[in-house]
Amino acid sequence: MKSSILVIGLGRFGTAAARELEHLGHEVLAVDLSEAAVNDIAPEVTHAVQLDASDETALRSVGAGEFDYAIVAISGSTEASIFATMALKNLGVGHVIAKAATALHGAILDRVGADRVVYPEREMGIRAAHSLAIPDVIDYLDVAPRFGIVKVAPPASFVGRSLRDLDLPGRLQVSPIALRRGSDVTFNPHRDTVIAAGDELILMGSDERLERIGS
């Protein structure tokens, strides 16, 4: 289902979100105080507007309250992101995702009505740490304390062997939940699937067990 989405703040995070949402077929209005940032993204989204998103009247003038979702990705001003979040909720936006720089910032955003608070820098820090701890990691998703989902390039010792032979659930208590081969993705791959060079495995388990992949 395609939605109308307002993206406020066109730093790296906001710009990436706006571009990807447009690519997925959503209607995207990108907003920033910087004319240069607005002009840069204008050809890539449905609409782009320069305005002060901390001003509720300015947001009302572009119909912000009619959007299904909003992402507040303001980077340079904690105060502006808080006021923008408040204004969006006052205007009736049903679901607001707000970017926070610190725990205190996130707590305030939560208090003023943000439906979800995200910490991109913290999340990237966690991913970077796991990229050093887990062999051949491509990406990591934190699910719970010391428990995650990881995408890895299978070590050489896996290539040419079946999942049955590798016995990852029994040997490491790690569950294979998907396998990517080129552009094809197989969920819950069969135990007779043979790992090939260039495959990517998506595995779930405790961090301690994931760190033992390839051992």
C-alpha cells in the first residue's frame, strides 16, 4: 500500500529516507530550511519545499496534517526537531518517526508525541562494532540485548556443503532464516540447500554464537 509521507530535514539521513521512499512508490514531500538542500532533492521526490518546519503555520500551509506519515530528520537543531514533532502531532499526522541524537533528546521527542524515536548514529555504531566481532559480516540488526540477525558472506568452509551438513542450529544454536543468491532470496532455506560462492546467509542467534561462525 502506497502512502503519503512528509520528510523534514534533508541531511544524510533524511535525504536517504526520502529517496528510498520515492523509489518504493510513495508520495514524498521533502522539506528543509535550506534552499540548496531542497533544490538538490527536488528532481528525485514528488514535491520539495523550503520552509521552517518548527513553525506550525508553515506546515499547515503545505497540508502537513493530510499526510499519512512524517519523518522528522532535522540534524542541526534539537529544538527545531522537537517543535516540528509537536506541530505535526497537533496537525493530526497519524504516525511520526523522529530522529534523536541523544537519550535525552529521544525522551523529549517521545514525551511530545513521537510515535517512534530512532537513533541512527547509535545503530550504525552497533553495526560497526559487530562488523569487527562477527566474521564476514555484511549487516547486523540488533533484536534484543546480545541477540541479533546477521547477514554474512559464508566462510570458505561453508562453500560446497549443505545446510544439513553444516548443522548450524545443532552445532552453534544459530538459525538460517534466509539465503540470497544473486537477485533471488529464499526464506527458511531447505536443509539440503548447498552453499555456493557468492551466496549471502541471513542468520539469527545470540551474539556469542554468531561470533563463532566459521570456527
